[in-house]
Amino acid sequence: MTLHQLLTPDTLPSPATWRLLITEPATGSWNMAVDEAIATMSGLGKSPPTLRFYQWKPGTVSLGRHQPADEIDRERMRQHGYGMVRRQTGGRAILHIDELTYSIAGPSDEARLSGAVLDAYSKISTGLLLGLQRLGVSAIKAPGATRTGTDVSPVCFEVPSAYEICVQGKKLMGSAQSRRAGYVLQHGSLPLFGDITRLVDVLTVVDESQRRSLRQLLAARATTVSDQVQRQVTFWEAATALIDGFNTALNLDFEQGDLTQDELALIGELQATKYAESAWLERV
């Protein structure tokens, strides 16, 4: 049975309209502040549920909330011209470059986000899968029982977690979720093209032999959209396909909007006092 056959009127939530934001490429600290500000305001009832697509400038390494910062070699990172930021969500390191990043934020009582963490994860993953199918990618969800332990490598894309997106045995799309103060925030990374192993260049390793081994392992376990469809897929093409996937899977319409003045004020505060601060980046 296909995903479309499973999405009957009985399985879909009531129709709703969410805000759609597509923001300009920006630094890691700004992008993370935007995600948290939208989520916070939605939890307060001051912002609507929002789907956002964005990119990073410069290419940026993001660490999971509890990941040790010393797993990244700062000198090599600077040589490559990358930025660095810590997410408020969990998981391991991601190099955000040549990709589409999405975030979904809304109040915790919104029908598509309510319930257990994995329930919302699964619903959102269905939308991602439908969007990827429109790009010609035959992807699947990792099983719901899939878990990553505390001894995994520093690389996020090496191993899929529950309901993350895989294709032909390789991880394609990683996501992470946070629930705080009445809101749900989930964001994730879709590598579109380029060398999926570039993150390994900036990892702290024992020696270059270990770096080569990590690169080979990551190449065997992760992939990009373009590798799967044998053509280069642009940010805008991917965003259009994912909007269509979410529209079908979550019974949503989208209205393109802008950040509100309240959100912009909170973004500035979060960037200055949290995401651009070394105290947040260096925390363990």
C-alpha cells in the first residue's frame, strides 16, 4: 500500500492554514535564533504554526545540544571558512552546506504536533517522504524502534534515528525535535548535492588514517538527493516539492508570510545572548 493510499480522510487532521517562511541564507546563530523565536512565539499564541525553509552562509557546522564542542577541530574549520553553532535540539554534528534546511514550529496542542514525540515525528516524516517522491527519490522511514546510543560517532548522518529518511540503505535526511514551554520545534537537513563526507574534514581525529576511515564509513552510510536522482536538484525545486508533500500528508494550506516584529525582537535577543555566545557553544 502506498503512502497516498494510507492518507484517507479518516487518517488526516482537519484542514488548516500555516504560515510559510522562506528566509535568505544566513549565519548559524541567526538561523537558530529564528527557529527558537518562532517556536516560542507560537507557544505563546503570538505566531501561527510555521513551516520555514532556509540555507546557511557561510557553510556551518551545527552541534547537537549536548555534543562536546571539542569533537570539532576549530583550526581546520576556520581553514575551510565554516561557521559553527550549537542547536537547541539533540543529535550529532551536521555540516550545513549545499542543502535545504526545514523547520516546523507550532503550539504543542496543534493536531499535527500533539501527542508523543514520535507521533509528531512520524507525521512530519510522511510529508517529507511525499515531497521526496515528487523529486524522484524512493525513500523510506527508518523503523520507529530505531535508536542511537550514547556511543555513536560525532557525525549525525552516519546512523538514522526513528522515522528519519533513508534510501537504498543510506541516510538521506536527519531531523531533531524539541518541546519546551508549550511549543514543538522540529528541524532537519536535506543534503541536495556535493560531497557528503566534507564534515569529516573538520572532525577532531587521532590521525589521518582515522579521518580516511570515517570518510569511507560516512560515504557508505549517507547520500544526497542528487546522488539518488542523478541530476542536480536546487533549493527551490526541493522546497516546492516538500511544500506539496506537507500539503498532502498534513492536510495543510500555506500562506507565505514574514517574520513579525515580536519575532524579530526575540531573534536579536537570542542571537546576542545565546547562539552567538561562546558560553552556549562551549557548553557540554
